[in-house]
Amino acid sequence: MRHPPGRPRAVTLAAPAAIAIALVTACAGSLELTPSDAATVLSGHHLDHPNPALPGPHGVLTLYYGSGTDKNRLEYRDSVAIVTETVDASTLVSLGASAESRNSYWGFSPDSFPINARVWYPDDPGPHPLVLVVHGNHNMRDFSDPGYDWLGELLASRGHILASVDMNFINGGIRQENDGRGWLLLKHLQAWRRFNEDPDGPFHGRVDMGNIALIGHSRGGEAVALAAAFNRLTRYPDDASLEFDFGFDIKSVISIAPVDGQYLPADQRAPLSDINYLVFHGSHDGDVTSFHGLRLFNRVRFTPGRDSDMFKSAVYVYRANHGQWNTVWGAHDNGPRSARILELRGLLAPEDQREFGRVFVSAFLDITLKGDDRYRPLFRDHRVAGGWLPKTMYITRFMDSSFRPLADFEEDIDVTTGSAPGVTLHGADFSTWREGRLELRSSNRPTTSSSQLNQALWLGWNNSYRGSDDPAPPSAFTIALPAGLAQEWAIGAETTLEMHVGGLDDEPGPRRHPDADEAEEEQGDEGDRDRAAAEADRDRRGDRGGDEEKPPLQLTIAAIDADGDTARVSLTDYGPLRRPLTIRVLRRSDLEGDRFGNPWELVLQHFSIPLGDFVAGNPAFNPAALRAVALVFDGTDAGTVVVDDVGLAQLHQGFRAARVPRR
């Protein structure tokens, strides 16, 4: 039986493997995965540039810097090429009850933390951009810093210096230490400033201190955001007696499967502004079990009117886990017992998972640290790089500093007003029309909020009438612009209409027929309530109807100018609009259902539509006189979508040439 994109199924294993697994875990059940649409979505390739995951032209050199006195690792004792001074982190890191045993094992305490790292760098005098990568929490005796060699080798060959920072000494059972991790990264940057200035050192003049990026994994993924925030402060938010004096040119931050809110400076979430940001997360992460990085993505702000090409990007990678981003950690996100607890059978191959990382990290750094904009279209529409990406499913979000919101649903509780002055919102014939908070699948910790900290719009429709074969007009949601806004914003054919949209499985019942009498309506309402209750109960159980097929969601985007001329395009010409992707992280499906609110994570897909495409459909349409944009639900009889961040941006140079052709 054919299974369409967005529908779950039980995947049958080969007989010997199935028998072996059944003998070990009789209660694990069948493997539940959404059938991949990669053969269609990634079928083309539209970037005429070298694959950024391939090695570059430079030879790669390596060395270690550190204390030279490490008790447990020869590389930081006998092999350091540069001896560094220790730093006092006692204000930021508390070891609690484990202090005595930890200090005994390491031979030092937080008042004398070492500055250790392993470095990959080009065999070329440079100067080269500097990239620091830091691991997250793990068994402190199972050293994590060697696990990013796959990034070190690649980036050094492509003209970056990469240092994998050692913070194993604050791994283990301590909590709320991510401020310490972020601060330590900045202390490493201070060391690099000295390395670059030392005429007798191996890095003299080799480091481009004006182009710096930070990469962090797990708790490190939050730490890099904290480092970027601390970098602009003069004092530590929780104890102003600790002065900061950093001010580095940090251009870019990358978070890999990050936590968020493990540390709250001044009891607030750390802001991020005017910085390039990339975050990615695996659907089958068995440690950070929800895409907490979406909250970091949403907090990145760009100063309006600032002349820059900064952008932010978020990528959800289907079947990726937490640990395979680090070669030391591997598939066992919960340690040695993972084989008994986590569902590991459907995971991406480790090399495929890291190959995705190579493509996106390398391309992102080439754009933001080297100004190589050839790779920018990858982040606006990942389908342009079908030949580079491992064949799984991706949901991508994107926003650049030119974006101006028409409706981001954050400003008030009035569902009829947009975000820009004078913008109004109109809905026609919807069963569901509401604004509300996006939720995460799980909170990762019982005391952590499950909110995405982001508001969005829910629209549910049914284009049929109860008890009638008469066709109903399609539901439509219109965003109306005030007179003069198009001129004020200099809207034209090179402007793009941007939005984030995600599909749900919910299908409202048919509408009331306008000619129906009250008795028929009351009977119809009762049937709809019964059907809605049954569907809600099925969704709570994670049962989406077995092999029942639902077609992909389809809708039209219409643009209307001041003269009433209307042009239309199909939204799915600009990206996949999937129903939720099925997730089962735990081997036991009953425990999965008890722990998680949904068998999926709600991640919205980015769509970018050049207004010039509307002109191609109707030459009479004038983008410079744009007065309204409408989402017209004429492609699918019934369904529900979530919409966010509808606005306008500038079409970046090079994007048009690398576009996926419209159908």
C-alpha cells in the first residue's frame, strides 16, 4: 500500500532482525515512522557551486593548548603547544555536594579552571576566521571535546580555525552552570587575542579576530547564546561585582540541539540581537526531546533599518538524534541503558547525520564569516541542495534582517489587527480562527515550560455543507495593507512574501448551509461535536487512523493590488507543506504516550514567494500597489494549518538564479 507524505505507518523489518528484536523487547512494538518524501522534495539540485561539505584547498594542522598539568589526559599535559593560565570561575560555577570528589578527580577547583582546547587550523598564514565549538553535558570521565573532529578537519581545510573547547570538568551532575560555560568561551577568546598578538607563537597574525563564530551542542548550545549576550555586557547579571570586559566581534552563533532556560540571567531568557544564528535539532532526540532551539530562534532580533545581511535559520532533521552530532557520544542519548529505553532502530546513520551538519555549518560560516553569499539560497529553501543533503525530511525556518512583519500575532489579543500600523486581518468561513501559543512536544524537565514562547494563528476549514451537495466557497484569510504602505516600504517585484506554515491532521466538520433551518442546524451541531470528540480522543492516543490515507494539504496564495487586480500562486510550489511527522523516541509505545503530549512536534515550514512570481501569473498585477494578501483554502476540502510571521522582505541577490522551478 502506498503511504503519502505526512502519514505514519508501521515499518516492517527484515525477518532475522525482527525476530532478534522481538526476543529482546516483546513490548517495544513496531517501528513508527512517517514515510519519507525525500525522493520528491530533494529530487533536484539548483546550486551551481561546490558542495560546502567537501574538503577545501588547505592542508590541516593540529595542536593543543592548555594548562600542561592535566591529571587525566596526556594531550593537555604533555602535548600542549601553548601553555595557558587558569581562570577563576567560582562566582559562576558551584559544584555543590560533589565538590570534594570532583576536585580530587580533576586536581583543581572552580577558582582555577584550565583553558584547554584542541585546534584544527589551515596550513596557511591567513588571517582566518576563528570558530570555537563546545560540547554539552555528559559523563565527565568520557571526554567530549574530541567528538567534533568531523567539523575541525572540514572547516580548517576550508580556511577556518576551529578550537574544540574542553569543559569536561563542569560536566556530570551539577546544574545551572551554563552561565559558566558561556563565560569560559569568552575567556578562551581572550586567550586567542593573546595568541594572535604573540610574535613568538604559532598563531601570530593568523587569526581574523574580526570574524568569530561560536558553536555549541546541547547545554553548549545555550552557552553560546549566553556568551553572545555576555559579550555585550559590562557586568555579570547575577552578581554585578564581577566585571566583564569582552566586546569581541562575534558575527555568528550555531546551536546544535540546545537546551533553553537551564540558566536564566536576572531570571530572564537571554536576548540575542543583530547576530547571525543557526540552530538545528533531530526529531528523535532522546535527551533534549523537544526543539528548544525554536525559542532561541524566536528571540533573535534584528534592529529595524539596520543595513546588513544578517539572518537566522532553524532546521528540524527527521530521524536525527542527540548524540550523533558528537562522535564520542554516539546513538545512546541516555547513556549505556539507551538500548533498553530508546527506540534506536529508525535513527539516521551517524555519517548521514553529520553530513547534514557539514553542509549547513560550513555553508553558514562561509556566508557569515567570509561573505560568500552563493550558499544563502540553501537557508531560504533547502530543496535547492537536494544533491548534497542526506535523504531524510527537513523542516526549515528562515528570517533575514530585511523582514518586516505584516502579522506575527504577537502584538495584542485582537485577532483582526496585524503587526504593522493599519494592517487588518479578515477571516471568512472558518471553523477555527484563533491566535494562541505554540507548544513544544515535551518540556525536557518537569519544571521547564513547554511553550515555544511564540504566538501563531490557527485556521481550520471545511469547504462542504452539512446535508447538502452544494459546493461551498473556499475559506479565505486576508491580510489587508493600508493605503500608502506599499510605497512607504518600497514594495516591488524584488520583494518577497514570507510566511511560516505548518499542517495538522485536524479536519473540522462541514459548515452550516446558509439555507438550513434551526432544527437541522441543531442536529448537525450535535453530530459535529460527537465527531470532534472522537477525533480528539484518537489524536490523544496517537492513533491517526492506521493505513487511512490523507492527501497533502494544498492552498493558494493570492495577492491583490489597489486596482483590484489579483494574481495567484500555489503555496506548495515554494516548499513542502507536511502534516506532522510521527515521532516515537521510547521503545515502549505506552510510555511514549504517557510522557509526551503529541506523537509529533509542531515545527512550521518557511515559504518565500517573490512578488515577481505573481506578476508572471497576471501581468496586470502591480506589486508596487499591493493592498492585500490572502490565503485561499481551495486545494484541500478540509484541514487545519498554523500560520506565523507573515511579512515582506527583500529578494537577496543570487536567490532567483538558484530557485526550485515552479511546477
